Amino acid sequence: MNDRYDAGEAGYGAGPYELVGYDEYGQPMYRQVPAQQAPQAQQATYDPYAQQQGYGYDPYATGQPPPVPPSYATGQPPPVPPSYDTGRRPPAYDGYGTQAPYDPYGTGPQHPVGHDPYGQTATSGQQPRVTGQTAHIPQQAGPAQDPHAPARPAEPRDDGERDYHTEQFAFVEEPDGDSEDVIDWLKFTENRTERREEARRRARSRIIALLVVLALVAVGGVGYLWYAGKLPGLTSSGSKPGAATPVSAQKRDVIVVHLHNTGKGGTSTALLVDNTTTKQGSTVLLPNSLALSDDDGSTTTLAKSVDDDGASGTRDQLDTVLGTNIQGTWRLDTPYLQNLVDLVGNIDVDTNTDVPDPDAKKKGSEPIVHKGSAQTLSGKMAVAYATYRAAGEAQNAQLERFGQVMQGVLRKLSSDPSSATTTVQTLAQILDPPLTDKDLGTFLARLADLAKTGDYKTALLPVQADGTLSAKTSDSVVKDILGGTAKSPDAGSAVRVSVQNATGVKDDTEKARVVLLNGGFTFLEGGSASGAQAASKVVYSDAAHKSDAAEVAKTLGLPAGSVAKGTVTSGADVSVVLGQDYKPAVS
């Protein structure tokens, strides 16, 4: 706002104006100079000290008291400019030109009009009434007011000041910009609190749902273990699934395996048993000395039956002796066993002896298999271990090593029927009917699953010196594992005669067999001697069989002096060695 004001430009009439003071807002007030004072006002248009003193005249120039503003002389209140809230109040100045402290409500001390900045009042006594036009202070246009509303005049007070009423002032409520911020903050905190509560509720719901799921899983797991008979503390040999079912009524799948040693000769036989009722897998090792009876009533051994009668004949004989039902025969030559171990990725076996390398050219070479626990065997090593039999060692020792290798293969074989079938097909074997690749693969997959869970065992069939089975010693295997009854050839029905050919003529063995069978004896193949012998021998070990030995000599046409007491072969009552003095009765 300018300190000088040109009333002519404002449209309030011509003529000069002079500064008469400041109002309570600290803004300058003007009045029109009377006509007789116009020359003086024009001469002193600008006084550099006028603004500092707050007056538009020089008090020392004429020695006259300063004129009183008409607005106060007439007793009427000065015009109140409309007030609008434009933010911060403009600064107020005192009579010395010094800025006064800011008072937002205008309640601080104000200098009355005509106040002498030097501490003296402008006039003393009654001020003369001056007729003139009071200058209008230009202000910003405010809101429209009701022109018909009467204004209450200011009432004088005891101290000479006028008392103004509230309706004479325009009060503008200052909007507080922070109020909306406070509201927004309250809304934000309220929303954040609600979100936190909602997050807590969701977390509680998720925890409850998780606990329910875990409880269901735990109950289901315990129920499955109880049903499968694997619950710790409650599992026993009599509590397995199907244990209450009679042994003879339990369902079993059985396959016989013949391992043929293509390098050194000989066979090893085992039964693979899957008891689907009790969920138990087993390998039953069959000694080669096991006595079998063929269709014509003759007695033979397992080893000879495998070589002579083939897969079908041997399977039928085993069914007769063991009282079981074998579904198929798996001929496993040693090269195929080596490939099978390599396909499953080697096996781990607790070996019980060092096995020399069969391809080593010097004695004392590093063994191919070392004795120890959890020995990893490749295909070649597994074959060497499964077929190894030390000098003077019983055949059962080698048979047990074969059983270890078979169980190690099952532990590494896939439990998935399709994958196990693929492994069998990869071997490219020609299986004996009615066994097929799919049947063998599915069967081995079930055994592999049992071997991985520990429900698998290996047992050796106990056989007596004569190759027969006793009811007492064979019940643990024949009855419990195979579910059958031992039916060894009846020892009292016929005398078992073992015949070894030392004549040098191969056909003499067959001629002697025919003669003995016709005489009511049981024929046992004794093989051929390493060299020819001149005299024949008929030997018995038990005095009870002395007369039987004499009858055998007579039946074969041998002299009575050929009968003697001695050692007989396993499974035979009488042993015969045919010499060059033997003359076959059948041409």
C-alpha cells in the first residue's frame, strides 16, 4: 500500500490530502486539506519526517497545534474498512516508525489519533470541530453487506473513549489448514489400526487352519501305521497284516531262480517268495544236494535235475518235495547278473570273505572283493562274490553269498512296476514260459519295495546228509515261508542206489539205471569217474543196508565179493562204482 494517496484518482473529489495518523491496524489516515490551507499543503507536499512522526505537517513551522481529523472532531466513529482474512496481518508501526509486535487479535495497545510520539498529547482541552471531508482509506472490496441494516452508534465511555459493538466489526473465521491434516491423520491411524486387526485375524485363521491340517495328517499317519502294523511299540511278529490268517491260507507268489555259472560250471538255486497276505518278502536258498523224485520214481538231486530235466521238470519236482506252487522259472546266467547289477547302479553288501580276482594271472594279486561291511560291488565283483567257493568250503557258504547279492539287487531295483519291467527288458533275456518280462518286472518291483522297507529276509533250507528234509528242521522254512509240507522221497519204499561209471563206456550208466529201476531200487546219478577201474564196488555205510547192498550186486550181475562196508555218497543208501568187469544185461 502506498503512503501517499491521490484522492483525485480514487474519485473522491479534487484537492490535496494530508496524513493525519494511523488507525488501530497501523495504516495511514488522510484528510482533505481545507481551502485556506491548500497553498501550505501544496508547498509542503512531501516531508521526509512526516511518515516517521505519523503526521502530515511540521509542528515547528507555524507553532500552531495540529489539526484534528474530522472523523474524531465530529464525534462519529471512523469508517471501518471491511476486513478479510488474507493470511497474516500486516505489520503495525508505532509513532516512531518502529514495527510493533504482531497481535493476531488486535488487542494490544493502540495509539489514539493525535498521539504525540514525544509523550505529549496533540492538543489540550476541547478540540475545535472542523468541517471538512474525511479522507476515505481505500480497501479491498469485501463481501456485499445489507445496506438496510442499521448501524449502532458507538457509545461513549467514562474514559472518553467510545465503546464499539461487535456488529460494527467484521469477524472472519480463520480456516485452520492443519485441521484437515489432523482429520486425515486420524483417518490414516484408524485405517492402519483396522488393517492391523484384520491382519491379526487372518494370521489367527491361518494358524488354526494349519493346526487342523497337521492334526489330520498326524491322525492319518498314525492310522496308516497302525493298519500297516508299523506303529512303534505296537508292532510284533504276530501283529503284522494277515498274521491271524492260517499259514496254509496265506497267498504267496513264488518264482525259482537258477544261477548258471557259465565260466566254471555249476548252478545255484533260490526261491523268491512274496507273501501278499503278510506283506513279507523272502529268499529261500536251496542246496544242490536236495533230493528230488521224478515222474518214474527215481531219486535225483537238485543240481542234476537242473542240468538234466530242465526248468519245467525241476519246477514240478520242487513243487512235489516242498508242497508249494511255483509260478515261473528265471534262468539267470552270470553275464546277465553282471548286467543287472550294473543297471541298478551297483549294490552294497556286507561281504564275509576276500574274493580273488578270477582274471588275475598271478597268485597273491589284489582281491577283487574285500571282506567288510557295506562293500560296494559292481557287476563283475558281484558275480565273483556270488559264485565264489573256497577250497574245502561247503556249497552252502557259496549259496549264502548268492542270496546276499540277490537281496542287494532288490534293494537297488526300482519299486515302480513299469521301471522294473524296463530294467528286465533291457537285459534282453529269453525267459522260460509262462514267465514274461512284465510278470517278472512286476514281481521284482513288489519284492524291491519290501526289501527297501526292511520286510525282507533270506533263509537257507535245512537239508540232511542224504538230501531229505525232516519235519522238525524244515518247518521254519517250508511251513512258515512257503506254506507247504515237506514230502521227501520215502526212504522205506525203495533203496536209493548211487551209480558212478568207471567202465569208460558212457552208455553203461543208462543201462544200469534201467536194471535198478526194474529191480525196485531208486536210482541216483553219481556221474563218471576220472579214470577207468578194473573191478566194480558195491558199498554200504549202515549195517541195516548190508542185505540191500548184496541185492544190488546181484541185480547188476556183480560178484558177491564186490560188496563192502564203506562211505556212500550223500542221499544214497548204497553206492556202486561200475568197473570194467561190469557186463550190462541189456544190450
